[in-house]
Amino acid sequence: MPAEYALSNVWIGLGIVFILFVIFYGVGFMASRKTSSDEDFYAAGFSIGPVTNGLGMAATWASLATFLGVIALILKLQVPFVYLWIQWAISIPLLTLLYGTSLRRMKAFTPATFIKQRYGKPATIVIVCWMILIMIMYALGQMIGLGRAFELLFGVPYNTAIIVAGVATVGFITIGGMYGATYNAAFQMVVMTIAMVVPMGAIMKIMGSSGWWFPPLAYGDMVPEMIKNIPTFFDMKYDFRWYFALIPAFTLGPIALPHLAMKVFTSSSVKSARWAVVWFALFLGLLFSGTYVVGFAGNFFTATTGNVIAKADQTLLILNVFYNPTLVAAFVMGGAVAAGLSTIGGNLMAIAGLVGADLLGIIAPDMETSKKMKWGYAALLTGGAVAIIMAFRPPKFLVTSILWAFGLLATTATPAILLGVWWKEANKLALIVSSLFCGFLFILISPHVIPSICVGKGLVAALGMSGGMVTIPLSFAMFIILSIVFNRISLLKAYAPTLVDKKVIDRIHGWGTDYEETRYNGITSPLIISAICLAIFFWGLQPWT
Amino acid sequence: MKEKLYKKEITLTIVFSVLLLLVGHSASIFVLFPGLQQGTLWGFPVQYIIPILLGWFGVAAVSLVMTIMCNKFDDEMEEYVSLLPPETETETQTEKIYE
């Protein structure tokens, strides 16, 4: 990066980040005083109101990538990447509609709490292992980004930056538990939104836009100049299958992300969870629209000034260093740091819940609540330490793409949750077989393991879109068909859903003690879904251009 | 009554899932029907700004209607459950883990 794009006074950057961390630790300490049970630690006592939760959900979902990675990809791929990002706004609404409120009704800590009740211990171990792998990939990506942000802000070596940023981050998250993670995330969302949107107003004014008063949507007068310089900027570029492939990998994957589901579960009631979703959509839409305008302005900047942005993921900082005072640029980096921290907070709380509550519930079901909570703290701390250590020399496979991991989650966990909540016939062995087979198949046909047997090529394969279009529908179809077959084989009777398993489904849908065998128990609709899934599977296998 | 409630729950879930998919993936419609990629709104090409607007205000609007209708449905469900005969002791023990 040219020297003129660096932050001219590192002490200003240091001051901003120091103030933010003092606030995060303060919130963490206050939250720790409210934490006295496992319900407090994993679910903030099921007490969070809609506005705070909406902010917290948005902050947890909007990671460091919102400030760095996505802007770089808009700079590289232009408008199609904007479309990819837009659809992520429906993740939490869909999650809440399809299973979030049902699992909130049973007071689950994580989605695996439901898996354990519905499918039993072996299936839970399989799903928990997949979720932990994905959470570590996720936290690792954030930790590396955080280290790079600190490196950039203060000019310290990457390894030093990782230690300082990692230890400081894991510290305040461990202290605060879910109360701290939620209140901090709500505050971080405010910081992130101001840092993303407000400085862009000043930049747009200098760039000559009359819409500087509302950066997210009022830059239309810059469009003719943009088209003159980059005629292809608004081209949709890819065929319909590329856009359809966003659904299996990037819509169905995130709805099974445990750290997002846990935010829904912290709500003070089922109804409050739904109201939180409305606030989430408004807050996240504002932040995401800010991201798109930065991507647009980055392209506009390079096209009209002749300057080159060598490191595309630093576009936001470069624009602010170029156009705004140092204090503003430092605050923007503070916003990026807040984005990383809110997501790491969610990731680590998910690891703590999956290990401390779900796995430990299998290994030591009779353990006292206070001991379970201590194990939760230990799991959170260990998860953070693992992410820091791996960030020194990250395994290439794990950091290739967080986005790729969404396809893995959609393949392995989404069918288990959705069919478990909505279909009484879902069979325990069918889940284990389909999740393991399709999960490993997804890894195998990706370009990251054996490139010669990859489905798709280039970006579509690297992001897991082509692979996901094969394994995700296959996983759903396999799970449904195997469930129907296994439930009718007397030798496999032990894996068939019991009356207790089926009663769980009616209860989480709010039917209380009113049990009805035929409810959520059809065969025709699942078979139709299987047929559609198999058609998508074969479509996904066709050569990708 | 319970059959009606069951059908209503399934209908609400399917309708709002489809609506959320439509507002989140509206860009696909412009690819499927390229003829729609004409004209501008607030200075932007429609195929750019419409998906952004639907991805923000569209998702918020669908979520708002979803919240109002699903919360109303919950009220109806709670009213139905409150009319059920008293639980047995075993059922009460199982019930404890649910709200």
C-alpha cells in the first residue's frame, strides 16, 4: 500500500481502539455480575428485549468481512457480489420463522440442544462436531482479520498484533458471557453503523455527489460517471444458475449457524424474538447498504482519480485516509475492529454452548449447574486460545473461505434441524448417514482437497456454491428417503422416532399436551421435496461455465 | 379448531418463507427476465437498486407482517391450549422444560 494511504498518526488509532476496549471490558464486568446460572451464561437469562437483540443479531451477523472482505470482492466482481450479500439479510428472519421460535419455546441454548432431545446422543455428537469445526473456521477468519487490522492501525508485526488483539478480545468475552456478548454487540452495531455510513457522507460530498446527506441510497447522480468509466459495473454477468446456487449454499447454510440461533434464543419471549427480527432487518439493511456504497465509491475512486487500490480489502480505510481527517479514519478502523469482535463473541459463545452445555450434557448429564457453567467458561477460553494459536500459522484449508463453510453447514446441519422440527418421520440413523456422507462429499468435491474431482471451477467452486448445489439437495433427499426406508425395517427399529421424540415436535410448536400422531407426519410432501432436491442435484452436476 | 390452527401454521410458514426468499433473491428475477433490466430509479439501474431496496425495506416489511401475524397466531394457539383438559402428573413433568 502506498505510504500516503497509511494512518498518519498511530496514536489516534491506538486511542480510539483503547477507548472501545475500555467500554467492552466495562460492559463485560457489569454483565458478569448478572451471570449466576447456566441460563444467564448461555442465554442471557432469556431476558433480552427486541431492540437490543435486533442490534445484537445484526452485529453478530455483520462480521469483519462487512468492512474488509466484501468491499474487496465488490471491487473485484462488482454488482454480482452485492446480490450475494443482499440475500444474507433474510438469514435470521428465516431462521426465526422455520425453527427459532420453536426452539426458543423449549428454552434451548443452541440448536444442538434440540438435536439431542429429538435424535439422541450419537446424532448430537455428529452435528456438534460439524458445528464446532465451522465455528472455529469462522472465529479463525475473524481473528486473522483482527490481527491484520491491528497490524495496519499500529504498524506492529502480525504475530504481536494477533496476541494483543486475541487476548484482549477473548478476555472481555469470557468475563461477560452471553449478557456481555449481547450488550457489547448492541453497542458495537451502533459504532459499526456510524463508522460505515457517516464518513461516507463526507467522501461523497468531495466526490461531487449531491446525495451526501444519505450515503446508503442517494448516490444515483454518480451513476452516469461510473458507467462512463466502468461500463460493465451494473452488468449481472452470470447466468440464472449462479444466482439460484446462492440459495442452497448461502441462504440455507447461515440459518443453521449456532451463533445466530443463540441470539434468537436469548429473547425475553417467543413474541419478542419475532420483534427483534424486524429491528434486525432495519439495522442490518442500513449497515449493508453502507457497504455497497463503499464498494461503489471504491470503484468510482479508482476509475476517476487513476489511483490504484493495491489491497482491495483496505478500500474503506484508504478512502477515509484519502478524503477524511486522521481521527475519522481511525474511528472507521475502530468500527471494523468492533465488527470483528461482535462476531468472534458470537462464535466463542457458540463453541462454549456446544461444548459446555451440549457435549457435556451427554458426557456428564447429572453435573451440577454451577459446574456446567465453569465448564462453559473453560470451553469459551479454550475456543479463543485455539483460534489465536491457529491464527499464527493458519492451516490453508481452514481459512480458504468462511463462505465455503456455509455450504458445509447447509449440507450437514440444516436438514437435521429443519426436518427435525417439521417432520416426525425423521430418523436418527438416516440423519447420521446423510450428514456424514454428504458432509465429506462436500469437502471432497471442493477445489480445496482434490482439485481434479472438483464440481464447478473458479470462484463458484471456491465459495462452495457449485459443490453446495450438489450436496445440499442430496443431503435433504437422502435424509428423507432413508428415514422412510429405515423406519420400515424392523432390524433398525432402535433408530426410528419414539413417541417421546414425536411429542417433542408437537410441544415446540406450541401444542402443549395436545398430541396428534398425524400432525407433521406426512409422506407425500417430503417425497415431493426429495424429488425437487434430486432435480436440483442433477442440475448442479451439469458442467459450470 | 386444531385442524384449522395446524393448517394456518403451515400456511403462514410457507407463505412467509416464499416471501422472504423473493425479497432476498429478487436479483434472480432480473436474470430470469432480462427484459426487466430497463429504466432507472433515483438515478440507479432498476436491476441494482430494486434488489437493494427489497433486501432492506422489503425484508423489514415482510418481517413486520410476519411478526404481527405469527404473534396473533400464537395468541390463538395459547387460547386453544388453555381450553385443553388438565394435564396428568407425567405430562406436567415433561411440560416443565417448555414455556
